[in-house]
Amino acid sequence: MTSSRPAPPAEGDSHPAEGEGLRAALRADARWALEARGRYVALRRDLHAHPELAFEEVRTAGVVARHLRALPVAPGAALEVVEGLARTGVVARLRVGPAGGLGARRVGLRADLDALPMREEGCPAHRSRAEGRMHACGHDGHTAMLLAAAERLCAAPPAGAGEVVFIFQPAEENLAGGRVMVEEGLFERFPVDEVFGLHNLPGLPLGHIAARVGAQMASADFFEATLEGVGGHAAWPHRCVDPVVAAAELTLAWQSVVSRGVDPLAAAVLSVTRLQAGESDNAVPARALLRGTVRALDEEVRAGIEARMRRAAEGVCAAHGLSLSWRYERRYAVTVNAPAPTTRALAAAREAQRALREALAAPPAAPPPLAPDAAGALAPDAALAPDAARALAAAAVDPHPAPLMGAEDFGWMLRARPGCYALLGAGEGPMLHHPRYDFEDALLPAGALYWVSLARGFFVQTFALGEA
Ligand SMILES: [Zn+2]
Ligand SMILES: [Zn+2]
């Protein structure tokens, strides 16, 4: 993934539901988020220490469900918690006001639960206790931020009527748990008008929030071509049908698929990442295997690449007298942000940043004592470090980040419902999927507040703008 340079905060593009009532609520939310930070740092570090892989997030889902069920809920609101969606997913629905009331709106907020199959090389006190598993993408932090938002919204629900659906999704890494949730009927069971995702991103300044209309993340497809020939003695190549030369030719032929077949103003990547053939220095092998991945930001470009790749493979095999077996898997959809939800997300981000800035400028309240279970080895620092507080106070919104060629299974949710996938700057530090990566705990109040701001704004505008 690459990072992008944020634009300065835009003026005159304020919250569509801007109002003193909403801002006052967010100021209280911001003070709460700073006070609650210690508890959620402890929770995040506990998740980090116990990473679980895709569709195996049993402990993590248990922590999430228990936490949600224990939340105090304000009078007039109700929280329903459902486990076991897409095996290890958890969904909680906060109902506010009369069910199905006129103008009631439903918003989905999504976090991901899973870790990666890799060894952690950093040495924080909350280092992974599971050999070969690691929260290297910050999903521990995403889960903690959404749980914090759920706590706040349950205790102080948005004004109005509607539902906030908190979606804790399994298996974001490689196995497309988001797709499984959608196919298992997530949105039929928990209907939402719009759905939102948030991912931390090192390289983007701390607390910055970036989202663009259109493709935010690429599709991710995977291919496998097996070239079948006739093996034999390397000194008698004319008696063989050599798949090695053809595999080399095909690798090069595919390099022109993007350079000659895709509009230079569109973006696409075709990478051959595995090329396997042969076992002996003096034998022509019978087969060669090519595998790799294709990324694109547009469905038409994506389909064109697949067709051209196949044509090139068939042509090269025909020219060499080889047979071809071809597999192309469209695994992750393009993550496409819709215009109106993106406007809402950016406005919510600006309001959240404003409220946090004000709360950080206020004289600090004494932090509440930590619960006994949070006071052990994973206990966090009580307060934000001064440089982190300064960075968060200076955080801005970027409405024009470059799209990223990495992929996200949230794209499947955005195919089912309009919404927006935003990036949350994690500042300097190792990149996602790096063995020394660790989620930046200073982000917990910023991310939680973004979610709360989004939910509040979503509800208020129902009345302010009279949306159906
Ligand atoms: Zn990842
Ligand atoms: Zn991730």
C-alpha cells in the first residue's frame, strides 16, 4: 500500500447536520473518548496478545460479544447482540426510538477481527502469545475503536430514531469474510441504508482521515496457468515439448497486457509472483506453473485484463504445442465509495476532529482508575503522550487521497449497500503487514469519535434534510 499526502482542512464544507446540539454532544463524546482511552488500550492490547486467523476468531468474537452484552444502554434504546454470522462474526444492533418510525435511518459500521499468519518481531509487552500469528494489520485496534463507539452510543444514543448496526467481521485477510457475511444475508437480517468501514494507515499523519469518491481500494484477483508439455532429456529438446521456454515467453507477453491494453490514465497491476518448473539440470520438465495477482480500480479494466491474459496464454501454448489449464479467481471486488456517504463520512470526520481538538485543549481531568482486570501487564499509559496529543489536535481531513492498489473485502459490502471506506492516519512507523507493525493506541479516541460522529450525523440529517 502507498500513502498519500493529505490536503489542508477544507473550509466551508461543514457537517450537513451541523448544529450546536450536535457539536455539544460531540464535545461530550470527545471528553468521554479521552477518559475511556485507557480501558480500550487495555482491551486492544489483550486482542493483540491473542491473535486469531481468518474464521478462527473464537476468543476474539467472545471478547467482543461479552463486551457488547455488558454495555449499559440508555432508556428508550435497546441493543441486540448476535454471534456466529459467517462463523465467527458478531453483529450488534442498537435501536433508538420507535422501530420503523417515520424517517428512521439505519447505518452499518464495520470493523474486522482477524490477524495474519506471520511472526511478530516487535517486542511490546502485549506481543503476540501465539507463535506464527500476529495482528499486523491493526484489526485489534479497529475492533477496539468500534467497541468504544458502541459503548458511547449505547450510553448516549443519537438524537432521533433509527438503528446503528455494529458489524464485527471475520476473515478480512485473504478469505473475504465480508463477502461471506453478505452472502449469508447480513443486510437482509440487519438492513442498513449505508455502510461504513475504517482502516488505519501508517504513512498518513496521525489522526488524519482520508476518503475519496469512487475507487478507494483495488480489486484483487489471483490466477494460475499450468502449461503441460512433454518432458525428456535436455540434450534432445526436439523430442520434448518444452513448457519452460513457453512460460518465460508468457511471463513477458503478459507484461504488455497492462502497458498496451489498459488506458494509461487507468491503473492496473499484473504481477507474476510464482514461476515453477523442473527438478533437474539435465531434464526438460513436463509442466510449468505460473501464478500471481491482478489489481484494478475499475470493473471493465479488470475484465479486459482477464480476457487478454487468457488469450495470450492460449496463443503461446498453441504456438508451442502445449496444453493449458487456466484458473482465474476474482477474489476481492473494487472498494468503491459512493458520493453522498463519502460526503457524510468526511463531514463526520471534520466534526470529530474539531471536538477532539477542543477536548485536548481543555484542562485534563484526572483519569479514572483502571478496572482491576486492566491493571496487569497490558495496562496502558494513563494519558496520551504530548506529541500524540499535538498530532491529533492538528489532524485534518483529506477528500482526495490517491486510491490504493491494495484490496479490501469491504468492497463486497459496498457492492451490496452504498457507503464509504475511509483511511485513518497512523503516523510514522512500520507499514501494515510488517513484522514490527503495532497498532497506534493514540488513535483509539480519534477512531471511536469518528464512528460516534458518523452515527450522530446520520441520524440528525434524517430530520434536518428530511431524507426518506
Ligand atoms: Zn491486512
Ligand atoms: Zn487490514
